[in-house]
Amino acid sequence: MSLGSEGVGQGTRGGAGEKGVKGNKGACRLRIGSWNIGTLMGKSIELAKILQKRKDNIACVQETRWIGSKPRDTDGYKLWYSRVTKGKNGVDILVDMELRESMVEVKRVNDRLMTIKLVVGECTLNVVSVYAPQAGLDEEVKKRF
């Protein structure tokens, strides 16, 4: 499993990321990652520890297979997930506890697409977690996606 992160944006949120970027008074770094985890069952604490170690503020996680859409607290992160039936697929978004107060909207489109909206300082940030159909699936499934 590999987790990728990118530093983006700037805001006035205290305590997150690396402050004091030269020439940007009050700027901070926001780390966002994406991970195809295969299954999150029994691994949510492990995932949260990895995210904390990497200092990721937000993580989009695909193929989690949890059923439902109830938000959960997970060892320093708030987890939103979207999955209707058993099987594959499922998308989640984890947001660190400091940023969760910035959440203004969660849209669970289906088991392959989910978005959240945050207001950080004077900026609005839209984060999308997507799990696209893979090569082995029927062409009709890909077209509908």
C-alpha cells in the first residue's frame, strides 16, 4: 500500500503544517493524501497512525467496503464514508480533528464518489474522493461512471 500526499493552499488555520513560509505571513501547509486501501475493516487505527506520522490533514480513501454513511471518530480523525451494499468499492474521507470544525458540507453521491467542502480562513476547499471502475469491469459500468 502506498499513500501519496501533496501540500496545497494557504490559510490562516493555526497549528497545521509548516508555518512561516517566506513572504506569506500566516500561511500554512495543508497535506492531502489519497489511498486505495482494499479494506478498512480492522485497519482504521493503523491508517490514522500513518496519517498522523505523515502529518496529513485530509485523506481520501478508496475501496474500503464499510456499509453505511454515519461519520465516525478514528484516533484523531473524523471519518465520513459512503457505501450502500456489500462487496467492493466504497469511498471515505478522513479529516483531522482540527479541520473538522471547518467542514460545511458532505455529499455522498454513490459508492464511488464523495465530496466534502471546508472553509479554511477565507478559502473554500472542495475535496473529492473517487474510485473509478477498473479495467476488468464491464464497459457499461465504465460508461455509467
